[in-house]
Amino acid sequence: MIDDERRETALSLGNAVQYVHLDVTSEKNWLDVISTIQQKQGRIDALVNNAGTRSGTGILDTDVAEFRRVIEINQIGVFWV
């Protein structure tokens, strides 16, 4: 549903805008998205990698799984690009 809303928003902005779903923690997903953009547009002139998140709790109350999720998004996601 969220992807549908984002696609509709991109369509409403005209042909110069394209929505592509991306899981920033996935190297394969990054490669697929970059390939898709290059195939459709020929090149990438600019890319804004602004994904980020935080835990909803303090560090003492954050479990390892949540801490890893934050690291995957905030650091690994940036690393792939």
C-alpha cells in the first residue's frame, strides 16, 4: 500500500520522477535499483541516500536485534552506495 502511494506521488510529479522501492540494507536490492535506473534513464546524475532510523528506546533498553536493525539501515545502507 505504501509503495502504491509513493508510485502515485511520483506519477503526479511528471515523467522526470520515478519511484523505485529500495531496501537500503540489501546489497542486491541496491544493485537492482541502480541497474533499473541506468536502463531507464541511461545514467544517474545525483543520488540522495537519506535513509535513517533510530531505536524508540534508550540504549540500555534496546535489544540486540533492534540495535542491529538500526546499524543495518544507518550504516550498512550508506556503505552500499
